[in-house]
Amino acid sequence: ETGSEDIDILPNGLAFISSGLKYPGVKSLAPDKPGEIFLMDLNEDNPKAVELRISRGFDLASFNPHGISTYID
């Protein structure tokens, strides 16, 4: 609903999407909502973005993702 900021697609078709970036002085569509990371499987016939649960103890209130990248080991 608030738009994505960045996307990183793995070779296996899984896409990680960051959302919720807020810039000072720029109107936000959801100013009170923390940032989110979504996962989308592009191999599915009708792919849908699913919000990933972020570990407990992480400061979600200040989560403001700008970009996303993955590391494959």
C-alpha cells in the first residue's frame, strides 16, 4: 500500500522487497507505519508479496529501509 523502495531478485526467483522509506520533509503515505521487508516467489503463477516477520528485539519503530541486497554463500 505504501510502495516499495528497492527489490533484489535471487537466481532462484525469490524476490526481497524493502518498503516504508521515509525522508524528512517528504510526505509519507503511512507516516506511523514502520518499514517492512516482503518476499515474493516469482516462480508462482500468481506471485504475491508476503511480509516477512522480523526477529524479536529488533527496533521496528525506527526501521526505515533504504535499499536491499542479498549475499549468497
